[in-house]
Amino acid sequence: MLDQHSWALLRRLTRWLDQFKMCFGHRAQHVSLRQYVDGLLGDSGRKSMSAMLARVSEPTSYQAFQHVITHAPWEAERVWRRLRAVLPERTGILILDETSFPQSGPHSVGVARQYCGALGKVANCQGAVTAALWTGRRAWPVGALLYLPEAWIGDGARRAAARIPATVRLQEKWRLALTLLRRTRSAGITLTAVVADAEYGDNSTVRQVLHRLRLPDALGISPTVTVFRGIPGLRVDREPPPPRNRREGWPDQEPISVRALSDALSAKTGRRVTWRNSTNPPWEADFAALRVTPATDWRHRRLAPDVWLLCERGLGPTGRRRHSLVSLPASASLTQLVRLAHHRWAIEPHYQDFKTELGLDHFEGRSYPGWQHHIVISAIASAFLQCERMRPRAGPRLTFPQARAFVQEIFTGLLCIRRPQYMRWMKQAEQRFHRLRI
């Protein structure tokens, strides 16, 4: 039997899902939302619709269960807006990232041969740009957009088969990231900084937007990005005429690649720094930092804002090297630079939990609306588990997997109550097991 704490948890889940009623057209869709969340939080190893439906306590028909995800006309972005509005924690660092979903066939919407972070190589996969609010202890999903390669945008037959709306146009990943940034800010969430990898740090438009918004940022960059040491001066030489590829104003020094500048830094310039992400074990590496000016706007007789170049070298002779541009004041310490830059990797365990515990990448549908619906309902389930982790309790705080395991145990008990044959099967299996042991 379920105790009072279990029923209290179920009431909290009901209240949480009731906040999204307004986003659905009629009661049947809201009932299916509850069942889908039950399936995501339940004990099904594979979060496909057929596997989840078999484990919910009050299943409907498979067609009705599938319809609410693949064909029902509710708007995923409206649900995202509601989720951003009800998040209990509203201040933190925005982590812009991309995640990939390996696919075996060519028919899932957006699938293409592209770099797959999940496999660490170019492979057949879907790619999505995501945004999460990182508070230092928890990550809250605040948005996700599927990246559609040009082959999907320009092919009318593929668009029709995947039900891609006419309003969806080709957008680079950095444009999708800026869309998620804008939506997060418009929800009234206070961002203390933005962190992202080189997919976005290499893009000068992204850096300019963050500068105009006066948001501190730490953006990974490729070693081929060029910069000036410090702040160069702009010369104006009338005689002789400027070189063909330069306007009449140009810097008084030549740009240098980040790789060359990092190599030129003396070993004495670097310092070993130790940091910790949330409650994870501490990390350490060697770092060096200096003020630089990205070599982007000088051809238009203006200079980009000067920022910190943070160079990281992992310990050991083959330690991994990373580079970031960090827009903190010139008075910032090396430790401050390192801590901000390394919030970016705090998202990795979040996505690992999201995929392993909630089956983020288990969706087997092929349509664009179906993918969007699955992702946002998964985000609702993830946010509920984070709310459960916030609740005061004796002992150490729950991890994300522990919170889901607790909910799963209750759902299993509820399932057995409403399906008594499961208890009979379990008892029969237990009896056969004991006979075999004897």
C-alpha cells in the first residue's frame, strides 16, 4: 500500500501538471499529458510510446496516446512559455548548448550526416540547440529547437512528410541559440551570465549581441580564431594609400591566432587552478589569461570590445587544450574566469540524466510537431523532478536519478494497486524462484 508521503507526491505532481492545462485544447489532451509524464517517470527501460503505455496505471488506447504527441494541434512553444513562467528558481547562468540524437534511418525529421556529440564523430543523427538555466546546484530546461539542415528545408516532399510548418525557415544553430536567449529573457528570468561552446563563441554576431545586452559571458572558441594583444590603435595613413584589402584605418599590430598566442605564453604565466561544479569532485588544470581584442570589426574602422582570453591546458603531457573568450572586467581574477568558463560543462551531467532517466533521445516519431511535443513534455517531467529535489528533507539532497527512482517506486506501487494481476504474477514468479533454489 502507498503511504501518506506517496500520496502527497502524487498530489504535487497533479498540481504541477495542472499549471499547463491552459496550453491544451481539451481535457483528453491534458489526460494524455499526465499519462505521458507518468510513462517518462515510470520504470520502462525504453521511453518509446508503446513501452511507456504498457506501464502507466490507467492506459488509454495506443492511438489516443500517440495522437496527442504526433498529431494533436497544441503548440509546443506555448507550453515552453508556461514552463519558463512557473520555474521556482529564476536567476542563474544560461547555458547554450547543442545535443544530438543518433538515428539509424533517414526518415526522422532533421536527420543528416553531421557531427554527433553523443558518438563523438560524424554520424547519422538529429541535432538540437538547447538552453538551460543553471543555478549552481540544479539545471532547469528553458528551451530547445530542432536544427533542420538545408536538405530538409528545401525539399518540399520531405517537408510535407515531416509536417514542417511553412513558417520554419533555414536557421543556423547560432540563430536558434539567440532565439532561445531572447525567449528566456522575455520570460522575466534574470541571467547573470551566458556560457556556450565554440559553435557560438566563434560567431562574432553572438558576441556582439551579448555585449549589447551587457551580459557577462564565457564562450569557447576554436584555436584558429584571431585576436590582437590588448587594445590595438587604429592608424590612418593617407600616403601611401592603404593596402587593397584594408580600409584607411587599420590596427597598429597584426592579428594572431589563439593557438599561436597560447603557444607563446610562457609556462611561468600559467597557474594551476582547482574548481568544482556543484557537488561533483574537484577538477584542476593549468590556466593562463590575458586581455585581447577579437580581430573582427577593425575593417569597418572600429574595434570589438576587449575581453579575456582564457587558455587551459589539462594536466599531463597530453592534456587537452581549450580556449575561451570571457567578458569579465579587467580586474577579474584568474579564478573568477575559470569558474565562469567551467559552468559550461555543468550541463553535461544534466543532459546525461535527461537522456538516461527520462529518455530524451528515445522518441521514435518522424514528424516535426511530434519531436517538439516530446521534448517539451520531457522538460516538464525534468522540472518536476528538480522541484522534488528542492524540497527540504533529512539527510543529503536527492540526486536527479534518486528523485526519479523515488517517483518510479510510487508509480510501480500505484500500478500494482490498479492492476492486481501484476501482484499475482510477481508472487508466482517469486514462488518459482524459491522452488528453483531448493
